[in-house]
Amino acid sequence: MKRIAILGFSLESNAFAPPCKRWDFEQRGYYRGAEITELARKEPSPLYNGIRGFYAVMDEKYGVDGWEPVPVTHAASQPAGPVEEGFFNELLAEFEAGLKAAGTLDGVYIAEHGGATATHTHDPDGEVFALVRRCVGPAVAVVASLDLHCNISEVMMDSADILIGYRENPHVDIYERGAEAATLMDEMLTTGVKPTAYRVRLPLVAPSVTQLTAEGHPYGDLIRLGQTKLDDRVMNISIVSGFAFADTPKNGMTVIVTTRNDPEHAKALAIELAKAGWAEHERYQTNMMALDAAVAKAKAVGADAVLPSLLFADPADNPGGGGRGNTTYILKAFLEAGVHGAVFAVFYDPALVEQAQAAGEGGTFRARMNTQETANYSDPLEWDARVVRLHDGEFVGRHGMVAGKSVSLGDTAILALDGITLIVITKRQQCLSTDFIEELGLDVVGARSIVVKSRGHFRAGFQHLFPPERIIEVDVPGLTSPNLANFDWKGLPRPVYPLDPETTWTPPV
Ligand SMILES: [Zn+2]
């Protein structure tokens, strides 16, 4: 019976955000042992979808009792700053103890994000991968799934047999990539095939909002080109765009081709795809709207119910990239301009929720924002508010990346601030779908404008109501601003496009 260990560390680190620690993982998702297996087979489940996809394939192939999962630990945080060294070392020790106690294994599935940094190293993901390989030895199959916002190190390449990156942004294929990890691992175990991988990294650190994979976007075009090259020789092609804000020397769009023991073909194909990617590098351009123009648009649709409603995104304060989810640039501008019919979903401020709870449903109070927040850009703001509703913030999603998943916003307060509805939450996260509004009893279709703090994942969960032409990315400051020139970079390999517009690249020989 095949015995497969399952573990992973999932964090996307923004070098400009405050460090994160055990609490951040415990709040989002820290699971151990049998609980992982239980949640992997349950629906809905809060567990990482890749693990659920992995179990589904193995259960399908062998039956629930025909293989033996050996779940160790899966620790996932909301994207944040670098992980603190002390906690990270405790987590490594937990992985090590679990693998040592596991006995003889056939494989290890690492469900990793791949975009982490730590306070002591730019490559904690590499430390996880190296630890796994050290514990299980060279003969055991090690397969990892990774977010396409991962930054790949040499250690990660050397320690795992197969690295599988997402192919969709928004990430609606996490489950499928976990399933693919199981399929390819099973192929290794049953046929004995030896995967051989080659990777090429480009000097291209694309702004987050330019990495969409829909039709007409350069990154999606490149990924689709890659998928046309799959054949009997090629196990997997992953093209990961990386996470700029990690600010590491391993940043840069990376092509990884894994073949069935055909290293020369892996290399030739990886270089071919990297050349195709570089040929289009000038297409990675942002297209954001200035705040005053966005305010004018919101005001216009708020005043005229015949105009189609608009969806405004604040990609610079995206909790999905380490943003705090509570900057007030757009909110303040909308309030001061007297915008009507706008819904802000969602705003992270536990202290403000406490104020609302004290006022009670229907109560009025002076809402004071960001009284407890210390991060840059999260400025205080005060406004008169009425408590429309208090909610436990628990629901099961129906759209986009949370379809079929249980979601917890923590205690939630819905406030009315003049013509604006503000949804205030206590668990920091981005708004991923219309569920984040509807499930709280609010009207999405009737809203004249909606403002989300999200870089792009919201698109999958709003596409049934908002086509791309009614989505506006607003250019305001923040920890995740797509204007990369706003930041003091320390780790990125330079020169790099588009920060250094004259960057050139020479393919490996
Ligand atoms: Zn991602």
C-alpha cells in the first residue's frame, strides 16, 4: 500500500509588511495529523484546495482504504510580512518530527505557496524542501504544488522531483494542481519514471495587476503556449510569474519544464518558452485610474441609476499580497465627495468592530478607523456611522475562489457612513466574491459601486456581474502598489524589467 506524507508551509511574504508569527497561521489554517485527512475528504472544507485535490485522485485510484496518507502538518497564513525565525524553526522541527515518525514512505506531497521570506533568510521554502529531502532520502518521490506567485530557488529545484505551479490567476485551479501532483506522483511510483527538470529565470518582475491569465493578457498567452508543448516526453510545464514584494534575489518569471527522463528536451523547451516570454515583456504594463477620476465615476453612477454599476479595485492595499486591508484613501475621497450607493468590501479593523458592537445594531457612533494599526499607509479616519447589522462572518462561498469553501471573516460589522456601506471584519483577508457582500444580507446587484481591496482574485468571484470593462483599478498608495517604482528594493536581482526599462536578457547556451 502506498504511503504518502502530506505537509506544507503556505505564506506569501511582503518585505514591506510587518513580520508574521504563529498567531497568523493559527488564525488562517494550522492543521495537523488526522485532522488534515478528515478535512481533505469533507465538503465544504476550510483546508487548502490542493490537498483536497490530491486526496481525491488517490482515493479515486486506490479507494479510501487502498493507500495510506500520512498527514503531518499544513500551516497557512494570510499573506503578510516575513515569517519570524523562531516560529519558522519550530515549524521545521514539527515537519521533521512528523517525517521521522512516519516510517517508510513512498512519497511526500508538499502543498506550498513558495512566495515566503523569513526574518533570517530569503528562502524559507527552500529550507522546507531541503528538510523533506534530507529526512526521506533520495529514493522517495517528492512532488510539490506551488502558487504561481512563488519565487523558485536552486534548493527547491534540487530537493523536489516535480514542481507544479498554478496556471490560473485568479487561482481557480488549485484543486486541479493538487490533483495533478497526485497523478504525476502516482506515475513515478507505478512506472519508476525519473523526472528531469530544467528551469530558466527571466529578469522580469511584472507588476501584480499585469499577471492575469485571461485571454488577451501576456502571462495567460505564455502559459497557454506552454500547455501546447505537453506530449509523451513532458510531464509538466509551469511558468510562475513570482511575487515582486518578496524582494529576493530569486525573483523573476520562471519557466520550469519537467520531462520523463529527457533532460535535453527539458532544457530546450524551457529556453524556447523563456524566449517567447521575453519577446513579450513590454506588454506587462499597468493601466490604473487616478483617484480623482475614479471618484468622479463613482459619483456619476451613484447619482444616476440608469448607468451600469462599477467595481473599483484597490490593488495597493491587497491583503492577498500582504496589505493590511485598511487604508482609507478611496474611502475618504468617496466620503468627502458625497458618493452614494457604494459598498466597501471588506475593511479590516477589529477595534472598529468593537466600537460597533458597543453601539449595537441600529446604534450611531463616531467611527474611528485604524486606532490600533501601526503599518505604513493605514492612516486614521473618523466619520459618523450607524450600525446596520452585526454578523458572525461565517458562510460558505458560491463564487470564484471560495466556491464550496467555508469562509470566516471573524466578527463583522456593517456600517452606514452617509451614502456608503462599509463592511468591517476582524480576520484580515481580501474580498474574493459577491458572497462577501450577499451572505451578510446586503444587495450586490443594487449597489451603484463596489470597492474591493484586492489585486485580481476578486475577478473570478464577481465575473457573473462585472465584465472586465466595468472594473477599474485605482492608483492609490499602499504596501502592494503595482507602481513598483514606489518601493525601496533591496533584494531584487538588478537590472530587472520594468523597474529598469533597458534590461536585456541573453538565453542560456
Ligand atoms: Zn497567488
